[in-house]
Amino acid sequence: MLDKNPASASANFYYGVILLQANRPRKAIPYLLTSTRLHPREPDNYNNLGVAYQMINDTKGAKHYFEQALLLQPDHASARGNLEALLQKNGTP
């Protein structure tokens, strides 16, 4: 699907998620960034970017993207849980 439509936000998003599930966050990030650029109001894009950055131990990047997801959708349960877990793990209130 990406081969035929590289400008598809959903194709980039789902391929990025597949790469995350395959424990390949560095490969996932460009696809998730593309999805975010194409569909900047979708909080799941930011939440998954946060997960990817957390997986590569970039706490600052992860926190930024979880917070971006919550700016778009304050009741985004996954982003809220991910941010809280990140802050607790790193000793930040």
C-alpha cells in the first residue's frame, strides 16, 4: 500500500505501528513522522511517536510527543498512561 501511495497518512501510520510491534522503533519513526506531517491533528500519531522515542531511550522526545497527543486530545488514555509511566520511571512528578 505504501508503494502505491506514499502520501497516505494511514499507510505510513500502520507501517510505523507494525515496525514498533516488531521492536524496530528507529525504522518506525520516519513513517510516524510522515503520518504526523500528513495528518497533524491525529493524537495517535503523536502517542506512537512517543512510544518509539521511549523505546530508543529518548525520554525528552517521548515526553514531548505524549504531551502533544494530550494537547490534541486531553482524555487520550494511552498517551496519559504512557506519559505517567515515563515520568514515574524517570522520577519526574
